[in-house]
Amino acid sequence: MTRYHLYLSNEEQGPYTLYQLKAMWESGTVTLDTLYRTDDIGTWFPLSMIAETLEKKNATQEPLALVTPNRAVSITDIEMKFVSMVVFMVKAVIASIPATIILFCLFLFFSFVATFLFGGFLSTLLR
């Protein structure tokens, strides 16, 4: 269950459940401009982003998806042993072999088609 932290009176308060947040919304303790964050998202957002959920009569369930604008995923480091990395790279090369064979067959097919269609035409032009 998602836990919400609020920024009220110049300090972080919480965590609160969605049910508690709804009660605070209905009592007027929090407004659209009140900032919140969740345990898994460290960025602060205005409650206006989940206002629709708070205004529902039975808002005891979590919103299906919290709107989180401009959340880019960045991988900073992958810790992998050298041997594991070599095995991973060998598997990647082996996995690419069928694609290479298919592309080569397509190249041959279209080369033969082009030669058949344009080969006779080009030979008459070059005479």
C-alpha cells in the first residue's frame, strides 16, 4: 500500500494512507497546492495531480497510476563480474546469428530478383 508524505507548515509530515489523505482533503486541511510524495517517489508533487482520486466517494483504493511527469530512467552502474559479462556477450552474439542468416537470405533473394528484372535491361543498355 502506498504511503503518502505531505509538506505542511514548512515540514514533512506523514506517512499517511490514502484514506487518511482523503479525510484531510474533505476537512480542508490539505488543498490542491499541498505538496505530497510517496515512499517510492522522492519528488514532491501538488495534490492536484491526484485530486480526482481524493474527490471520489469511495477513495479507499490506491490510484491505478500516479502521474509522474518527466520521470526518466537512468542506469548509473551495473555491477557484473567479468566472467558473467563475457558469458552475456557470447550469448548476445549467438542470439544474433539467426537474424544475420535471415538478413543474408533476404539480401540474396532481392539481389536475384533485381538481376532477373533489370539484368537483361541493363545488358541491352550497355551494348
